[in-house]
Amino acid sequence: MEEVYKSLDEVVSYIKNTKEYQKCISLKEKMNQNDEIKSLVEEIKKKQKEFVKNPSQEIEDQLKSLNHQLESIPIYDIYQKNLAKVNEKIDYVRDSLNDYFDDLFNM
């Protein structure tokens, strides 16, 4: 079992060392210092909670507008693109493991 953990640690280390992951970490730190981004994220969270409690077209439109504002900030957009690439790598590993175990147990 120790070998399995070691192999998983290697996969995690590989992903953490990718330029996309490193860029995400760096950009996240910068976004945490950006008052505009923090404010928009907080407002989006509030509107999402409000929408869950009381769904309406007006709140949905406000959410779309807030999301559009957030996505128009270059640092946030770059972060999202890099995060998507990191998630693709994680999904690939997960899917590969699922396929491996599926093949193993369905022989």
C-alpha cells in the first residue's frame, strides 16, 4: 500500500509543479489582494444565496451581470483559464484510475 501512496504523491507533485498550477497559486494570491475582485465575489455569493431562497429573473440577471464584470477582469480570466487546465489534468488522472479499476474488477 505504501507504493500506491508513493505513486499518488508523485502524481500530485507532478500536477503541483505544472506551470498552470503554479500560475493559479500566484494569481490567487494577487486576487486576494484585489478589492474589486473580493467585492464582486462577495456580492455574487450574496446574490446566489438570495437566488436559492427566492429564484427570480431579476436576481438571475443581476448574477449574470456580476459574473460578466468579474470575468472581464484580466487577472480573473487568466486564473480561470489556468484553473481549467489544472482541472483537466486532475480529471484525466481520475478517469484513468476509474478505467484501470473498472478493467481490473470486470475481467
